[in-house]
Amino acid sequence: MSGSEQLLKRLPNDIGGLEAPKIEQTDHVLLPWEKRCHALADVLDFHKIINTEEKRRGVESLGAEMVGKLTYYERWIAAFANIAFQKQLITPEELATKMAEVEDRWRAHS
Amino acid sequence: MSAHEDHDHDHGSEHEHAHAPIEAAGMPGYYDIMETAFQELMIEKGYIGAGEIRHQIEVLDSRNPALGAKVVARAWADPEFKLRLLENGRTACEELGITFYDLTELIVLENTPAVHNLIVCTLCSCYPRPVLGLPPDWYKAKPYRARAVYEPRKVLQEFGTVIPDDVEIRVSDSTAIQRYLVLPMRPPGTESYTEERLADLVSRDAMIGVIQIKSPVEGAEA
């Protein structure tokens, strides 16, 4: 048995019942962009553009490596972008262009 | 990097980053820029309104465990309200002016001398946000999500909570549309308390179910 069937049986989010270390009672105040990202998620849900379950599946379909390496809200924004591409709401080119624009704007103002 | 991030690194490669490393004052990080760009595109294309994100940030900022504490205190003080709360958590909270900004259902789980409730979201981080605000990082991280469902007594012990063996522990796993709130037991020695004073005793963790509310009266431990 190769063990690869475990990959089919458990997607990255499906961790209930797995062994895991002691709980560290951590918390942090959200960074400004993290709070914006949370508000964005709610607004996308209100308009049924991307609902909560679509977001969760979007995070899951990032795959185990990205789920493991990206932070909580990094996973959300990455999932939103992918879902918006799939739904043809925006294109990858548009997002890349807009990101360059945001970056240029920041440089111009600093 | 914050102290608790260092902490997280003990968990090895599968640990959950709670948040991005704090950037040195300077260029916003990649994902920060991505969020801004994504939001601006959504607004430019008319999918969402320009003021909506700002408004929702205000809504998020207005939610915290004090709202849940108010609900719990009312349930302790008013048996009729408690019945309505257990029947339909959402409409009972709305009676107290707590609006639900999403379409989630709220199921309130009553702790009794025979049953202790604990809530979790094994798949992600679903949480009764309209009444408690945003969840703490540990609620969203792997150890709690993975373990709460199969060794709740051990998990509770890590929060300093010891539940006697003859008390049943029920763990409820939240979903995108179904959220839970624990109604803790009213501690002894609070018979004369006003609702406001009762609410002061109710903490976030008690409404998640990881702790019990101690009696404020010395020597009157439940």
C-alpha cells in the first residue's frame, strides 16, 4: 500500500480527528489589510459573488503546500483571485496590471 | 516577527501561520497589494459598491464577546427569553438588537450539570461572528480543530477545565451556514446580580465552551 489513498480520503482542510500538538492559546490583532480582506469576504458573500463555502473550497483547492505555507488571510485572497478568474469576473492580466498600478501609486506617494 | 509566530514554529512544517510577518515600514507586502488591487477591480467593474468594504469594517469592529455576554446574561435572568433563545438563536439575539449581517443560523447549546458543550470548526474557522466578533487564532489553528472532536477532555484540560467523567461532553462542528454558541451555566452566588453584572462574568472562552464560569463568591465553587 503506497499510502497515497490518504490524499484522496483527506483534503487539506479536513483535519478533524487527526493527531496534533498541544494547543497554544495564540491570538493577534488583525493587520489593516487582513481586516480589509475579512470585510471583502463578507461583502463578496452578501452579493453572492463568492459565498463562504465557495471560499472554503477555494482555499482547499490551493493544495496542501499553499495551505501550509500561506497565512490565513493570504489563503483567502489567493482563493478569491482564483475563483474570480474561474467565474470570469476578472482576468489574471487585469489583476497583475492593477497590482503593478497599486505598487506604482505607493512609490509615487512615498 | 512577533513573539507568537516564533512560538508557532515549534509545530514544524504543518503549522498554521496566524498572520504575515510584520513588514518593515515600507512597501506593503505582496498579499496586501493583491487585496487592494482585487478590491479596486471589483469596485471598478461594478460588482461591489465603493463604500461597502469600509462599512463592513465598521460592522466587524462593532462585534465583540460583550454582545454574546449580554445574550447569556439575559437568558440567565429571563427564563422565557432562554426558551426562545434555545428555540431560535438568531431571532432571540435580534430581539436584543444584535443584527446578523450574514445568512447564518445560530444554534445555542445549553450547558447543564449533565452536559458540557464545546464548539469547533474542523474544516476552517466558522464561528458565531455576529455575537462574538472574530475568532481567536487558536480556534483557527490545526491543534484545536484536529483534536477537539476526538479528545475534548484533554483539550479542555489544556484550558484548565476539568469536566467530571460522569458529565457528557458534546462537541458541535460548525459549518458555513450553521453556527453555535454555548450558553454556560450560571455560577452559584449570583442570585442577586443584575443582568449587567452577570454579563461581566461571561467570557468569550466560556461561550466557545473551553472554560466554565467560576463562582465570584469565594468558597462557593460549582
